Amino acid sequence: MLEEQNRDTICEPARDIDICYQADVVVVGGGPGGHSAAIAAARNGAKTILLERYGHLGGMATGGIVIQIPHMSDGGTEPIIAGLALEWLERLDKVGGTLRPSMQDIGSDDAELVSRWRRFMGNVINGRIEHTAWVDPELLKCILNDMTEDAGVKLLLHSWGTRVLVEDGKVKGVFFESKSGRQAILGEVIIDGTGDGDLLPSAGADFDSVWDSTSRSSMLALVFRLGNCDYQKLCDYREGDPDQYQQLMKGLAEYAGTRLLPLPSPRNDVMWVNNWIPGLDCTSVEDLTTLEVKMRKIMRKGHKFLKENVPTFENSFIIDTAPQTGTRGARRLVGEYVITEEDFKTSKKFEDTIAVFPRLGRPGSIETPRHVYIPYRALVPVKTEGLLVAGRSFASDQMANNMANLIPHCIAIGQAAGTAASIAINEGISLRKVDYHTLQKKLLEQGVTLPGVILTEIK
């Protein structure tokens, strides 16, 4: 008996797993990247199934309550990130679920507009209005459901994709767990939209999971929301006595035990509080548990400090904590091309560019905006067939990923992955054989913008 108890491993008995569905494209993870991949694949004719482990879609943008959709323009008058990201906002506009500048105001340096939007982090860059939106997470869950139904995607919520089926070096399906037990789905193309690259180990795909512990993407968070606030009142106080406000924010961090950042929402009386806890790994169940317990203690201390010291929080209350852990970075694919920090610094262009983003902290005038370019090859594993990534696990070094793993960026990468999958299915070819020109053309037809990419020059 003692020998049995002291064993380090146990052999799990083999068993037959029911195949419940077969599809052209199976997407695991319904966050910004995975949802967009599923929508794009289905709209382009592929029979598509989407698995999501929670009871809602949207990932960090909904369950994570990271409700800022930032940096979708470059200081000019046109959106740089559009496509499905813009569709999210346009659908939300119709139900009162956004706070964002009007499109005709994007790029404006009008003093009154700049003064108004400067109060919202990320809405004014270099003295001009930028396209950054603030969204209602509950309404966004509804909108994403609508898009999924409209596109004809087969959706399975409360379904945790655990590993993939691989035969002869090609991914052929996905095993998942749910209240219905362990089941399998077969697919011609499998898309890892988990954000953390959860399928990469079982697929045999090479990946990098090393992070600089000081980087934004290496830190975990548990966002929470406060009600009965007044964001404009807080801005008045911050602008009236900026030194005192900074001292209070420093005192808040010291008292609570980590940095807490109160941020706006579409409602003036509701604010969300972002946070950072370094030294935790989002692929470790022990660290995820530590975060949940520790952050709720920090939340109570932080809220007490705010109520007692910062104007507008006197009668506030905690509405909720995010049902999803705030993860920013985990496994990164080793793809056919690995994007580097130097690529971003030099605005390197690629013949297979499938997404273009404003370069954060970009220098220069709006006449010479700096962009960063994402090649399709960064979504394709070096040696594993039948698999793509969608979202922040794209092939990149730490610094490049840290600059391009935001919500609208993941939407754009996901839209490209789903579109590429549909091309491969329709033409009966390998994912790595997808024609770049065809992919770019289809993305443009879907409202994606690819500034600086000239199709006639691509051979």
C-alpha cells in the first residue's frame, strides 16, 4: 500500500473516445483571435466548429474585463486595424455598448476634442485623436454570440480543448472535456486560439515560453470593477492637482501591494481597475490559484484606500472581479518566420503580410507614420501540418510579442488565420502552400486594411 501511495506517476488506461463532430475547421478558444478565426473561416465557406472553455465568448475583452480596444489608428484620419475589429464596434454602437470618438474625428487635432479625449488613456497620441474604444463586456458577449450564429459556426461552450490528435505529423482533430465527458472532433484544419498556445505541446509544434519577468506580458492580473463612481470628477481632480494625484496613486500601490490603475468604461459611474502581479506563470495551476487568492485580498485593500483617500470613490462599491484571469503572454509558436523586435523597430515589410498595426510609441509626424507588419508565416508551425495559431501566440520574440498582443491585434491575426484555413480547405492544399496574394486579396475584401502592401508587387 505504501509503495502504491509513493508512486510519482500513474498509467491512465486506454479507452475509446466518441467522435461527436467532423468539420473543415476546428477552432479552440473563443477569445479575440479564436472567435475571429472561426467567423472568417465560416464566412469563407468552411464548415467550422468553435470550442470555448467558458460560458461566453470574447476572452480578455469580456471575461477578462479588459474593455479597452486600443490603438486602431496611427494618428491619421483612417483606421489601420479594421475588418472584424471594426465590426465589433459598429455592432456595439447600435446597442449603446461603446465609448469612442466618431470616425470623422479620428486624426483631428481640434483643441476641444483633444481636451475631451485626453482624459481617456490611448485616445490622444501626439496631440491627435486616435481610434481607441471602450466597450461594455456584457453587451460584447451578446454581439459575439450573434456573429457566431449569423456565420453558421457550430459553437460549443463549456468545452475545454485539452489536446490534439496527430497522425503522421498532421493534426487531425481535437480532444475536449465537458459535462458530456471526454469527446473528440475531427477537422482538416485545427486553429489554436487559446492565446496561451495550449495545443502546441500535444501537436508536437516547437514553441518558446521564456519571458523577461519585468515585461508587461509576463505579468498576470485579475481585473475588477467599481460602481457608483464618477470618472469625469476623478479627471477634474487629477488635472487640478496632478502632483497630489500621483502621490495618491503611489500610496495606493504601496498600501495594496501592487500597482492598481483605475480606468474608464462606457458608463461614467462604472470604472475598471487594471493591475499587475509579476513572477507568476499563467501555465501553472499553482500560480493561477495564487493570483486569484492574492488579488482579491489586494482588491479589498485597494478599494478601502480609494474610498478613504481619492475623490469620487467615497460611496463606491465592488461590482465584480473578472471571471477570467488576466493573462498577457505564454507560449509563442516557433513558426516559419519568427518576428523580432528589430523587425518592428525598422518597420520591416513582408511579402506575406496579413496584418498591419500602428507602431506603439512611434516617432515622427502623421505624414510619416510607422507601422509594424505581421507575416502569414508567423502563424504556421515549422514542422507540424494542419495547424495554425490565432492571437497572441504568433511566432515572435518577447519584445515583438509584447508590442503586438493587444485585443484588436489578436482579432486581425485571427481573421487572417481563419481566412487562410478556408483557402486551404477550398483548394485542397497544405496551409503552408496558401498563396499570399490570394489571402491578402480576400482580407481586403473583408474590410481589412493593409497599408503599405501593394498587391501588384507581390509575385
